[in-house]
Amino acid sequence: MFTRAIVRIPGSNFADGLTTVDLGIPHFDEALHQHARYCDALRDCGLSLTVLEPDLRHPDSTFVEDPAIVTPHAAILTRPGALSREGEVAAIHPILERFYSRILTIEAPGTVDGGDICEAEDHFFIGISLRTNEEGARQLAAHLGALGYTTSTIDIRSMTTILHLKSGISYIGDNTLVVMDEMTSNSQFARFHRISVSAAESYAANCVRVNDRVLTAQGFPRLHDELGARGFNPLVLNMSEFQKMDGGLSCLSLRF
């Protein structure tokens, strides 16, 4: 059960952040509204929030998942693969010190984005991507191994449809993965129940189990129906402005 989350309000220069998609320029007022609703949803799920003010030095900093990975035993500061995001690590460090006595780090030349890391109970899938390199994955696996977790890597560098691993898979508890069609046959997922997401709804593969609810993006009824049919309790949120900036539901909080 999660009890806390860290979030950061989008800055007025949110649209100046990085994106690989061409879905238009995000509307800032709507992004603020959607972010506020996201925060309300986390509170509705029973979480106490640490809400950070906008960081105009880093337009992407509302995506707090990328500069850190949190586990029950320690926090791990990453080293984002995009140079413009490196400063986000120093900004999140003192916040994590409020909650963790043990904080580990990824060192150069390793790079890791939190969005490439999918936790499934005591196992972590580590995506090798354009943002997370092999050396970063090696360091992260060593840290997680010392904390008692197992790990495996999934190379997504040849995929043009997603930026981060968690854009394509999500673990939602009960030994169940939500997986985009393109990845569902991966042998590493064989031991899990799988909910396959069609190409038309692939953005919805990024969803988040928060205690008794599964946060999922608005506009993808097939996945919502499938979640309900399998006994999950979806909480649907509009993510349109964050989708324009390569962001998903998991990106917007650190949950612990």
C-alpha cells in the first residue's frame, strides 16, 4: 500500500520541454487543471502529497518519476539521458532526504530515466532505451540486487513507438501486466497475466496501480472495460496535455 507521493506543479514554460511526438503545443491552463485532478486522484486513493513548486529551470520537471526511483528500502537518484534534465536530480535530492536515510546514485557514464523502470513486486524490468544506457542499467541492477530485488533488461532502442519502457508496459498488481501489443509476446512476461493493449490504444498501456484503484488515461474504452472485467477498479483521468509532451500517468509522481 502506498501512503505518500511527491509531485511537482508544471511550470509556465512546460511547453518548452522535450517531446518526440507531434500532437500540438500543450495548453498550459489545461495542463494545470489536469495535474490538479491527478493530485486529487492520488489523495482519493489515500496518499499524502508533497507538492513541489514549479521549477522554471527545467521545463520537464513535472515528470518527477525520471530523476529518481523509490523503493521501500532506499531511493536511487538517476542520471537522466537528456542533458537538459540532469539538474532535476539535484532538485529532487533534498526532497527525498526528508523520507529516506539511504540514497544511492547512478554515476557517469551511466544514464537512467525512471520512466524506463517497471517494478513488478520483487522484480524490476529495466529498459535499455535512448535515455537509459547499458552502463546505467548495470549500475541500477547492482543497486537493486543489493536491496534484495531481481532485475532483467529489455532493449527498446529499435522501437519507434515509445520513448520509455513504461510507455509500453505497466504492472498493476495481482500478477498482471498491461502491455502494448507490440511487446506482449516478450518471453520475460510469460509468467504474468497480460492485458494486451491494441496499437490504437497504446498510450493507455501506461497506467498506475495506486492501492485499490488503477489510474488510467481517458479516451481508451477497450482497456477500461478489460480492467473492469478482470476485477480492477479504473480511475479515468484526462492526460491530453501531458501526452503531447511524451508524459504518462506514472511520470507525474513518485509513489512510496
